Amino acid sequence: REAFVYRLVNRAARQKDLHIMFLFGFIVQDLYHQLKQEHEKFKISHADDPIIKSYRGQIMSHREITALSDRPGPLWLRNTSFLSTSLHREVSCNFLQMSTLAEGLERVLLEIVIDTQEESQPFADISHLSEVSSEAEILFMMGTSIFIDEEGISYDEKEKLWKFNGKLGTDWYDLAIAQAQSLLEKCSDESQQTIIHVRLSWLYIQKANMNTDDTKKAENLLLALRHKKLEIQTLTNSSTSSDQYTRTASLYNQIANLNEMLFNYEEALTNYSKSLEIQCEYPVYNYADNYSIATTAIVRIYIDKKHDYTSALKYQLLKHEYILKKPIDEDYEDDDIKNGEIADSHVVLANIYREMH
């Protein structure tokens, strides 16, 4: 039921009235926790059929609609208040038909495609908590993002209303990804493209880390992998800096790490080996050097995943020799660090020999 508190809090949120929001913060917090609980129940109930649509009828000014529809690139709408929608299209359309239009105003039907298994701000079907359960109300928490692509806004002559076809945005990562993709499409400078690929790869990895669904996690890791490969390509074409080879070796290590996360150990070994080849031709010694990273990972894969101790021994011996040759920087107290690395390497070698015999 729409009580005065609901109207007051929602108006304060829309108008960014911090004083009112502070006074009623405890109510917003309680609503958040309750909606979060309902959200978890809703996700479970839609585990077998995760894609749903919800609708909202709204009156907007023609000028505002024009500004949104003429804007280049994808559009992100972020509600600052609680957003009420319905699972039934006819409920929202009936609301629009009953609304009286003043001059300069238009009817708008917002359609939101929702993947209930994606991470997002809380939302839920609150019909069982509503006095009008027939409305099949889906309530979205403040801060929910809705993504609308360039073709998502149109006018329906038959229904005499504007249609905004959107998709529930999972989080700020989606917004950042959409903006980066838009920049990438317009960018012709390869050095700038390299920077964008770095950003996109990082964003997809962060999304993967947030996913609890293994399939979606893998999808995001594959997208991160794609941008890492494009990063190498643009770096090779555009960079003439002295650290190009070090950066390329590091990228092969990062690609190999993504291969590992995707359980593709053969590809991981191939890319770690590419990193080693570059480091052998252009050796660089530092605390986080690529040679040590690659050999450590290769040994780990051969031991833990392939149980191939002969190959593990080969690469551990390469790493051991590398550590022995690594110079000590007199500006740092790293003599103890090097001795520690040598001791650790001896332990790994001893364990490998023990498994082989």
C-alpha cells in the first residue's frame, strides 16, 4: 500500500534531499534487507527459467524522450528511488491509458528483460506482500541500472506510446564495459586501443569474480581472454618502447593464467612457454619478473594437473638456475630474499625427486 512514508522517501530520493534521507535512513536500510531476502527467494524460484520481463508505464515530457532517443551510443538509466514494475504488460498499459496527458507529455512503456541469476541490486516479486496482489509487482531497489541499446527506443503508432526496451544492468561494471566498448569502436589509434583492451579485460575479470554461476563466470573469462589477445596484437603493432618485450611476456603470462582459470591447461602451458621464450631472448631481472612467474606456473601445472614429474623437474631446474644467476641489487637488502628463493627451490626439487623415485 502506498503510504505517506513511501511517497516521502521516494520523493526525497528523486530530489536527492539528504536531510530527509538521513532521517529515514533506518527505514531504507530495513527495506533493503527485506528486499534482499525476497530477492534470494525469487532467484531460487526462477532457477529453471531465469529470464523474465517486467513493465512500467510512465508519463514523460516529449523533450526528455527526444533527448534520450537522439543520444548517440547505448543509454544507461539509473533510478535513484524505488522502482515499481509489473510482470503483466496489460497492468502497465492500463495505467497509461487511464492517465490524462497534458500538453508536451507522452506515454512511455518501459520493458525490462531480467536475468534473475545475474548479480544486481535487489529486486523481487512482492505480490504476496501487496494489498493488490493481482498487479504482480516487481520492486527494484534504489540504484538499479537499466541498459538500453541504440535501437531500444521507438514509437508505436498502433498503441500510441513510446517503447523503451531495456535490460537490467547487473552493476557498475556493465556501465564501464559499455562505455569502453563505445570508445573502442570510435578509436583508431592503436596505442589508445591497447589501453582500452587492458581496461576491458580487467572489467570482465572482475565480473567473473562476482559470478556464482560457473557458465557466466566462464563467459566473462573468455571475454577477458579475447581482450588480452587483442592487447598483445595492438601492442605489437604500435609499441616501439624499450619495455615492449617485457610487457608482451607479462601479457602471455596473464593469458596463460586466464587459460588456467578456464581449466585449459594445454593452452596455459603454451602461453607460459611463449613468455619464457621472450624472457630468454630479452632477459630482465626484477622482483616480479616474468620468467619466475612462468616457470612457477608451469611446474605447478605439471605437478598438480598432469602428474608429470619429469617435465616439472625440467622447468624447476630452469627456475633454479635462473635464481642462482639473478643479480643482487646493492640498493636493497635482497641477499636474504635471494637465499630464501634458493632454499624454496631446493625444497620443490626435493619433493619432485621424491615423487619420481
